[in-house]
Amino acid sequence: MYQRHYTMARQGRGQSPLWGELTRVYEVIDDTKLIDRLSQYRWTGRPGHDLRALWKAYVAAFILNLPTTNALIRRLQEDSTLRRLCGFREMPSRWTFNRFFARLTKHLDLVEECLHAKSASTL
């Protein structure tokens, strides 16, 4: 299987250019409004995964050009450094990602706002 980027786990933490690139992207994106809006969906029952971690995984999937949710999940399972960078203590299920992505589609205005606010001038 062809991989565009080296697996960060093989290179070690802090040595990967991808680690630095994703860290810079996460620092630039102002996702406060989006996370606040998504946190209004809280439900009763089991505590869910961190919304910011799910958002970071979504951004990483875009940067890594991962075409599907399953590709993102495979990459997160194989790459513990990427998992840590996103902020996952345990791996969310495919259904968790699908529900999160469905919620993102309802707030595309906020997604575009946080991706375009500083990113165009900084990156």
C-alpha cells in the first residue's frame, strides 16, 4: 500500500515534519465558535469523546488527504503519535466519527469561517 506521508510513530515524536505542520495548523485555526456550537448537542448518558479531538482528526484527515472515515480510523489506529496529537486517549468508533461529521455538515458556515479566518494570511 502506498503512503504519501511517513508514519510518525516510526520517526519518533517531534522528528516528523508532519507533526510540526499539524501543530502549526492547529495553532492557527480559531475553532472556538465551532466547538461552542457543537457542544450544545450534549446529551445525557455516557460522556462522549472530546469535540476538539474529533475536530483535530477531521482537519488531519483533510491535510493527509484521507478520502474516507475508514481511512482516517486506520491511520489513527496505526499512528499513535497522530492519535496523541489529536488528543485521543482511546479510539472513537466509526459511528462516533460519522455522527461528528454529520454535525459538521450542519454548520459548514462555522467550519469555513474557522478555516479561512487566519489560515489564508498565516499559512
